[in-house]
Amino acid sequence: MKEYNFREIESYWQSYWSENNSVQYNLESNNKKFYNLCMYPYPSGDLHMGHVRNYTYGDLITRYKLLNGFNVLSPMGWDSFGLPAENAAIKTGIHPKEFTEQRINKMKNQIIKLGSLYEWDREVAVHTPEYYKWTQYIFIKFFESGLAYKKDAPVNWCDSCKTVLANEQVIEGLCDRCDSEVIQKNLNQWFLNISKYGDELLDGLNDIGDWPENVKAMQQNWIGKSVGAEFSLNIVDTELKFDVYTTRPDTLYGMTFAVLSPEHEIINQILEISYSKEEILSYQKSAKQKSEFERLSSSKEKTGVDTGLKVINPINQKEVPLWIADYVLNNYGTGAIMAVPAHDQRDFEFAKKYNIEIIQVISDEKNQKNVEEKAFVDEGVIINSNEFNNLKSHQEASKKIVEYLESSNLGSQKTVFRLRDWLISRQRYWGCPIPVINCKKCGLVSEKIENLPVVLPDIKDYKNSDESPLAKSVDFVNVKCPNCNSDALRETDTMDTFVDSSWYFLRFVDPDNKSIPFSSEKVSALLPVDQYIGGVEHAILHLLYSRFFVKALRDIGMLKIDEPFLNLFSQGMINFGGSKMSKSRGNVIDPEAYFESHGADSLRLFILFMAPPTDRVEWNVGGIEGTKRFLNKFWENMDALEKIFEDVIGVNEIDLVRNMNQTINSVTQHIEKFEFNTAVSDLMIFNNKLSDYLKTETILSKKSKEFIVDSICKLLFPLAPHISSEVYNKFFEKDLIKQNWPITDMDNLIDPTYELVVQINGKKKVYKRNKRRFKSR
RNA sequence: GCCCGGGUGGCGGAAUCGGUAGACGCGACGGACUUAAAAUCCGUUAUUCGAAAGGAUGUGGGGGUUCGAGUCCCCCCUCGGGCACCA
């Protein structure tokens, strides 16, 4: 059999679509809009299978929606700031801009070869001044409204590379580049106040649209809302007091000690009065030297130091010892806790180790639980708590005790989030400069809008020293204060690249706007994104940051929507040899080779066919042969149909037409439900039936022939657009992309015969083919 | 520890409402074509007993509901992912 010439066909249609602007959002159209978006890539230079999977799904949706008459917006851009370009620059001296743009060109070419349709006139790349000007604009608006602020914060620092590292760059406590140990260092850093939106980000998940449950669960988990109580503990014989937060106010009578985190501010005052000054100082020092990793993971053996001081339990005036221990984190709650060893496992271990009293205040109904081996954390009944005895814990007793604290002005109910403010400053070159100036007189002053963008200066050495690479450019750093015109210094940090990606989907609706980042009207017309498709690895960071950005931009009046993404689809990863494909593992399967050897249509079909889209899959080297065979067979069938003798309708023809109709019904439903693997198999089944027909029959009516070619090309179009466009054009001399999706004939779905099955005790015993007596619908 | 998903042939996976388990594809085996190979075409392919007809078993394990369970309920095992000293 001769193979169809996929190379020629694919390249022809790719040029055709591009020259005819086959996907273009039409402002004037009355058709319903559909904003279809794939997560834009970091331009690594090589398209990998993860991209192929992502863009195949995205393109399928674009084409399906086009045939269904939607006014589709399908843009693409580049997440083009980031470390790899900077590392390459350090190594080879090539400017990150040049390095990045070469890679963008290469990758864009590969995306086109996949046959993915994008409206390239809307392309954005975040590293261009035309884009980052508006990232800076938004930053300034955030700064002016208090959403961006600067404060001292502990960061991951590699003393060998002389740089701050992102959490993702710290691998088991070591620098991912030089393997030296990462330490905690206090630096003055920029933050965005995302925690202000904790409640809204959490509540928004309830009615957001169609999002995968696991992604919603991950975000809920990350936001980590908990409701408890906050109250003060007074230190005996002093004026000193501090706040503690607990989710278990019902256990208040069981408090037998209190703990401060080693970084707690009040320790400075404690040092003046404690007999254990030396021990405290040395404990603080050792806690500081531990890396975050070590501190959180070090075999969970708890350590601490006794201050020798006592605090008073506000509910019963009992005096209990005050300790300092690093199992209490300074940046959660109040950085201090009441410790109830009887009912908290961590407190229990600490109490056992240091021989601290344990008082049980909850038991089960028969009072048979004890706390000798471990803490009792389950629901139960209050004991040893005076007037609160016999109340049910946790809910009822907590409520009563909080009411008591509130009525006696001792404390109050309090909501705490795990979500922390977002540290966005990076001591890096290849990122968006922070548009702020430090003036000795005026303090932190934002750059004037008319002076934007603050352009990344050219420097010779991209390597960090003790400060950011941008500090090396004298011209960049030394400026006049926009306020008072006195000598001032520019910020030398750049922004986390997640800032760039938190609003790119907004720029796509208005990419050429020269006066503002985007028009609010256009955003309202096109957003939320109707279908967002991307990898599950962005379940928390990117998707949460973008949601935060939209809410923050709404609150400062720049747009009028609440959520950026209506429906989210997370595709599974593609592994090979049991692990994630990566250059360092040497297990990368290059999609480009398949464009040459099997064609983009075969690759797309195989990706669609291999597994349900949400599943993680193992790359199967031979599997693509199956979809290639299918396309060859399809091509051959179409060829045979073209030559078949046209005549009156025969009996088998009626069956074939019904099969086609059933296939229309089934493929449509599977695509709607994102069950692309079974959509492909439906088409394979019909193609096999068509082969059988053509082998045994010699005639077919013109009407049926045209119905079959028309329908099957349309059904195949979103999945394998090149071959279907070619066949359609050969038969009808029309552009398939401008046609309408086929409609199922509901009257011709059901086979007039059926198999009667008789089961006895659930086992099939008799089956027989019968004619249906009534036409059912 | 907590929160999400999963577990079906040699493999990837199908199976709207509880109603013929294993669609479709890969691989394997047998055959045709060929000097030969590749490609292509035809056939077989859950396990097991049987020459065959046919029978028995079978969706991680155990129980239950039902005329009937991959599907519903309870318990357990196990794999993957996320979070994790979060008070």
C-alpha cells in the first residue's frame, strides 16, 4: 500500500492556516466568545512531549469550538524570563536576550509543525520591554495601594554562589547548582500581600467552574484556613506578655507549659531577666544556623531551652514554665503556643523528653482513655476543667471556652491562614526590574509611570556577588529621586517570574495597548478564560497567584472580574523509563523526529489515544505505529470511496450510514467530556467498518458517500487536522475549518435488531439476535 | 500524620442507569504475499479443563446488598500525587 504523503500535506495546510489567519478573534462577531488558553511555555528551545500533550488538547478544543461556531481567542506567548538563560550567560557569555530569542524562534517553529493554531498577532514575551513595562506599571499600582511592601525576611542563601535561591532551587537543603549547603539569611525583601485574600481565594473555589478536585484540594490545603482562639499569657512577676494562638481552646485547662519560637521578639526582653541567658543565646544561635530543611526534617527530635520564667494560665491562674523551642514556627499564628501535652502529640513528646507535667482534660465517654503512651487527640468529653467538665470536645467545649475568654476580655476567636505573603524579589539579572527608588529623604519611591519601562541594563558579568547583578551597573543604580530630585539609588532586585505569568492572559486580550496594560472593557468581554489547559505542576503557585492578581487588580479598579479561569483542565505527565523526561536523565523523546517519521497527525492521535488526558502515562515507543496505520487506512478508504460506483441504496449501506451517525453521536459526547482516547477509538471502529464495507461492496449512493466523507473528516478534524483538511478539500473543494460540526440524526441511532440475552443466576445462558418490534428513540 | 486520586489480559486502556467484562490499539503467535526482509493483508490471543462441542474461574483481598456487582455499602491491603513540627 502506498503511504499518504503526510510531509507535503502537513506543510501545505500549516502555511494555508497561517496565511488565512484561520483562528482570529473577531471583535465585531455576534457569535459566542470562547477564550481557549494553554499555559504558555518557558522557551527552553525544545518542544517536549509534555508541551505536545498540552497543545494537542488545546488545539483540539480550538478546532472543535471553531466548527461549533464559536468566536475563538487562542493566543500563545512566552514565559521568557528566568534562570536558564542567566546560567547560560554566565557559562558562555551569550546575552540572555539573544539566548532566549533564539530559543523562542526554534520552539515557535516546532509548535507550528504540530499543527496547533494560534493567533500569533497577539504573541507576547515577558522579557520584552513592551511587556515588562506593564508588569512594572502593575507593581507600582500595587505598591501605591499597599499590596506590595518591603520588609526583612529570612531567605535561602547560597554563600558559594552568593545568591538568594527560590525554594524550588533548594534540593534537600543544598544549592541545586553547586551542592553547597543553603543557609537562612535575613534580607530586606519585597512581598505581595496575597494573605489578605486568603478567605476570598478559598471561598472562590466553591463556585469557580469546572476545576479538577485535586487542584482545588491542593489550593485549599495551601491556603490552610483554621479557626481557633488567641489570648495573652502574662509572664509572672513582670509586665511582659505575649499572644498565643490555638485551634484547641477546649484543652486550655491542660496547658502545662508555653513555648516561644527562637525568633520571637519578646526573647530580647526575656534575656534581661532570665537566669538562663547564656543557654537561650546559644540555642537561638544554633537554631539560626540550621537550614530550614534541617530544622523541619531533623528526625523530629524536639529540642528546647527552659527560660526559668513562668506564665499564668488565664483560665485558672495556674503558673506553668515558659520554654523556647524550634518546633514552634515564628511565621505561623503568633509564633508562640500554649502547650497541652495530653492532647497534642508534639507537645507530648516535648514534655516526655523534658519531664514536664501532663494533665489530661479530655477522655472518652466511659473515661477509659489515658495519655500515658501518647496524646489523646480524638473527640471526647471534658474532664478536670471545673465548670466546663462533661462538655463535648472539640466543638462544644471550644465554643464555650472562647465565649468565656471573650466575655472576660482575656482573648477572642481568631482565624489564621497558612498562606504567607508572596516573596517576589530575586537577586537575579534576567527578570523584570523592580521600579522603585530608595531616596534618603523620601524613603521608597516608585518610578514615575511616564518613565517606564525601567530597562534592564547591559552588564558584563551576570554572576551575583554579595548583591544583585544589577548593582554592577553604575548608571542603572544612581538616579535622582522622582520626588525631590536628590541623589538616590535604584532597587537592584528583579521580580520572581511568577509575577510575569500572573497577568499574561490579560495582556492577550489587548496586546498592543500603549497606554495601559489592558482595557477593562476588553477584559470583561473576553474573560474569564473559558478553558485553561496545563500541567498539574502549576496547581498551586501559578494558578493561585493569577487568581490573587485578578482580585487585587479588581480592587484597585483596573478590571471588573473576580476569577481569571472558568474551567481548568490539568493534563497528566508523560514519563519514560519510569521517570519524568529530562535531559539530565537522558530519557527525552524528541517530538520533532516524529514530525518527520510519522507526521504530526499521527503523533497527535497517538497522544490523544494513549490514555485518558488526566492520567500520568508511560511513553510507549511502538504505540504510534497504530495511529499511523489508522491514518493510512483512512486515506486508502477515502481513495476507494472516491472511485466507488454510485448507485441506489443497498441494505448494508443503511447499516453503514447508521454506524456513521452513531459515531457522530459518540465522538461528540466524548470530546465534550474530554475523553479523547475513546473519541479516537470510535473513529478507528468506524474506519474498520468502512474498510469491511469497501472490501465486500462495490456500490454506494452519492448521498451516503458524501455524508460519510463529510462527517468523518469533520470528526477527525480536531484530532488530525491536516489529513482531514486535505481529504475534505479533495472531495468538496472547500476549507474544512469553515464548516459546521455534524449533527446526530437521533432517529437513526438504534440498530433495528438486537441481541436478546437470557441470564440465569447472573450467568448468561442464551443469546439470540431478534428484530426490534417498536422503533424506540 | 493529613488531603486527593488509582488498582481490570503480556502492555496502554474500554465498559452512560447495577445488566453479554476485556471495545480500540500495542505486542506476541500462526498464515498469505516476497528470492528474502520490511511494509501490507487474513486469523488467533484473560486464565484454565477439553480433540471439539462445551464447562469452570476471573476486574487488589475479605464481607454485604441484589435475580444480577468492575460499578453500590462496610472493613482491609497496596500504588501514585500533594501538604507536612501549621499549634
